[in-house]
Amino acid sequence: MKPFGLGKKNKLCSVIAIDSLFSHADGVETCFAYPIKIIWRINQARKADRDTPKFFISVPKRRFKHAVDRVKMRRRIRESYRLARPELLGDIQLPIDMAIVCVADKIVDSKYISAAVTKLLTKIAEQCRQYSPAQPD
């Protein structure tokens, strides 16, 4: 795998996993740094790709009425995540599911998005390093 690549196995596509992130079940945590909010959890139910963090990005239509603006923000967030992930989450071997949600009301410059993503991934990495997973069967 390329260290900076984002392939299909890095994307969270399961409707069940996404619903469990937003259901506020046990183990779901939230981190916030403007303009990004990350909702994440360690998904012990995931069998395949247990060592890969999976993510998806949400830019609400309520905040950005024009599709062009939503796509621009999504691309900026994805690029920031792609560059920060190997450095911050590269050594973590846990099945992390995360939703990256844009909470800004206007287009935000890439440097602010990168700073927020780096800050949030650092928080997640610190919490995951404290977590000691139960041994799988």
C-alpha cells in the first residue's frame, strides 16, 4: 500500500457502520476543531481490514447550498486527511471507523483545514494508544 494513498479499503461504506457512528452508542467519541468535527469509534465487529482506519466525509447541503462548494470542501478535507494519516495513524493497528463532518458555513482555506485535521487525528491517536484491545478469538 502506498503510504499516502487512499484506496477503497480506507473508505467507510457500510450503512450499518455509519448508522452506529451516529447512534451515540457506547464507544462513540467526538472531537471538534473548527471547521471539522470527527465522530469515531473502535469497531470490534469489523472482520476484514481490522488494522485499517476507515473514514467518510460529510459536507452538509444545509451549510453549503451549491454542489461546487461542497465538492471543494470535501476535496480539501480529503487531501488534509490523506497527508496527515500516515504520520499520525500509521502505527495504530485498530479497526477505527470515523466520520469527518464539516461544520463551517463558508469555504475555509486549506491551511486551516489541515491544522484542524492534524489536531484531531493527534487526539484520536493518543486515545488509541491508551486503548488495549481484547485478544481476538
